[in-house]
Amino acid sequence: MKKLSLTQRLFGNYYFVFILSVLISIGIWIYMSMNAANDTTVTVSNVPIQIELSDSAKDLGLQVFTGDDAKASVTVTGNRTILGQVTEADLIVTAAANSVSTTGNYTLPVSAAKATSTSDFQISNSTPSSVNVVVDYFKESTFQIQDSVVYYVKKDYYGSTSMPYNQITISGPQSEVMKIKKVAARAQVNGELTESVDATAEIVLFDENDNEIPQKLLKMSFDTLAVNINVLPEKTVPLNPVFINKPAGLEITDDMITIEPSEIILAGPKDALDNVKSVNIEAIDFTKLKNGKANFDSLSIDVIDSCKNISNTSTAKVTLDLTSMSTKQIDVEKFTVEGLSSDYESEVTSKTITVTVIGPKSELDSLTADQVTAVIDTKDANGKTGSVQMPVSFKFSSVKSCWAYGSYKANLSISEV
């Protein structure tokens, strides 16, 4: 039988192992108690720095616009066990602003204190020792947003930028807000565009010298903007004059009319552009034209809804030369009534109307009164009865290039059938 060593015999003895365990536990307890009694230091980070103006400064409307996110690190000394439970909630760090009474930039001293005076630890140090703050009046203003989106479109294409908002609200220190002279949505899209694209534009602020303004002290209702660059094909089309009350047989030749501009550029969907051969301008009423030169400086240009006029003008200047025409006075005695309901009858009480007729001399020389009929339009009678006055137009039975100049009315009596 093999003989056991002393160590094997001791650790094989139950009573020896029990006594040894008790002695080790007591030693560990004594060591921990001795260390816990010793003071140590701990640094607590991210303690908010409180900046408070005096009541008198607040009454003036002053506010602190920086430092609200300032944090401090505080070193505390005390019992190791107690310090293990200290957090930022047990500390108060303040920046003294009691002396502030007007706007400006200030450097305020920072101090730290225990949140509860009975806390069993001591504050030995805190950093930073000071904070810089801006004190000013609050101001809020609304600004127009300018388009500063840079892009390039292929030849024969047109691009335009659309933004969901054209205004922005900015607030902050009065001195900073008042520096803002321009607000722009800035972005750059690379490549040569042939179709619409979306982009994200940043909001940029500029002063009166076009220098960019830092936004650190300012709050904006948004700082980026989703913009759309709408890209469409373009097409050049001629302008087409439109006339009302023009004689059917009167031809307006190129030497009789000038239109400036004579054409415009349209942008729109390809299928819509393919169907546009010309664009009409505001109609010219021949009843207002004499035998001379007529100038119309701003006739509106009529563009279909699916297309956009991208020329520099939305109006056209038209000159109509009718100096080759002649004029003649005719006393019209023939009348006819149109537009009257079958429930009514009428009697024309006007016997003659003297009308000014304009047209080619060859036609006017042969025109007689019995070839002209005064047409009384009663569509706007609206159930009126009795003696009324209604507008008159004229029909010519033997000439095709003449028209009546001016506006005329005739008297008639309307009664129920």
C-alpha cells in the first residue's frame, strides 16, 4: 500500500479543510473592510451645466442661446463604497450669469455642488472652469427660399425646379437672424439630364455680402428640402392671330400684319408637343377696327394646359395695317330678330340705323342699303317684355370683305304670344 504525503493527508481531513476555509473568509473580510475605509476619487462625466439668467434680465426679454448642451466632469472624493453609487443626479453644476443685463458674448465661471448637502462625499475638482454663452433677444422671421439647384439638361430639353415649400421660418438670437439677407436651397445634380429627377437640397443662409452664415445658433423649420427637377422636351412654334367678326372673304396677308414675337418656345410632354402646330393669341374684334393702322401692345398668348411657355414673354404685340381699306356710311332699314323664344313676339320700333362700313373700295362702291340687314340679338332678353334695347350686328348680302365698325343697338317691343 502506497504511503500518503503530509499535504494529501491534511486536505483529505474534513476538519482541517473547514477551519482553513473559515480563516480565509475572515482574512478577505478584514482586507475589504480596511480598503473600504480608505478614501478614493471618482470622476463623474456628462453632468449638465445649468445656466440661469437673473429675473431682471428675463423680464427684459433676454435669453441664453448657447450652452444648453454643455456638460461638465466632476471629481469627487470619499468612501469607495459610497462613490460607487454617485451619479450626475447627485451633482449640480452651474454657470453664474447674475451679472448679465444686456446682449453680448459672455464667459461665465462654472462651479459644482452636491445636490444634497448631506451626501457623504466631497467635490475636489470640476471641468470646464468656464463656458462661453451668447445672450440676446429672441427673434423669429419668415424668408423666401431661392432656387440654387445646379443641373444641366440636354439640348432641346427644358428643366425647371419645383420645391414643396417656398418659405422657411428661422428663429434665434436677434443679432443673428437680422444678418440673414438670402435663404437658398442648394444642390447639384451631375450629368446631362433628359428626364425628371429628384434631389435633396440643403438650406443655406447668406448675409448682405453673400457670405454664408453659420447656423449653429439658429433654429430652422427644416434644414433640407426635397426638390424635383422637371425635364421636358421643348419645341419652337409660330404664333397664330385670331379674329372675331372678321369678314369671311377678307384675307389678312403677311404685309398687313406683324406679330412680335412671331414664335415662342414650348416645353411639355412629347405627345402633346407633337400635336401643337401653332399657338393662338388673344382674339382681335373687327368691329373695333378702322381703316388705318391698329396697334395691340399686349395680347395674351394662349398655351394649352399640358405645355409651358418658356419664352421671355406671355404677351404679343400685333400691328394690323388696314390703310388699304375705305369707309362708307349706310342707313340700314332692314331688320331681323334672332334668339327670341316662340312664346314671344316682337316688333322693331327702330326704323333706321346709320352704320359705318369698312372694306375694299371696289366693294363699298357697289354696296347699297338694301344689301345690309341689321340683326337684333335677343338671346339676353331673359323673358323681358315691353320696350327694350338690344345689340345689333350686320349681314352683307353682296360683299364678302366688308365689316361694320362700332357697336350698335336697336329698339323693339317684346310681348307674350
